[in-house]
Amino acid sequence: SRYELKEGRVHHHHIRCQICGLIVDLLLCPLKKVTKLIEQQTQFIVDDHTLEFTGLCPQCQ
């Protein structure tokens, strides 16, 4: 497991290697439009979400 303090951190996501466990921060968020749609459909106010991609890093390919 990996835990991060949320306070003072910039919103980001991760990509994790399935073999060696290397985790790389992704500073972009592809879910901004989806978040707005979810808010419209559910009447919720979304304050956070998490997204983790998995794959093979260059060293493990």
C-alpha cells in the first residue's frame, strides 16, 4: 500500500508497474469533464477521486 498526505499536495494520479511496483505521479487529470457529468447526474458535489493506471515500466518490458 502507498499512502500520501493530501494537505498541500497537487491533485494527481499514478501509474504503477505490475512487475517491480514502480509508481510514477501523473500530474494531469483526465476526469474533469466526467466529474462534472457525475455531479449533474447525481446532485453530489465531488470533492476528490483517485485513479491508478497499471502497466509495465520501461525496465520491466
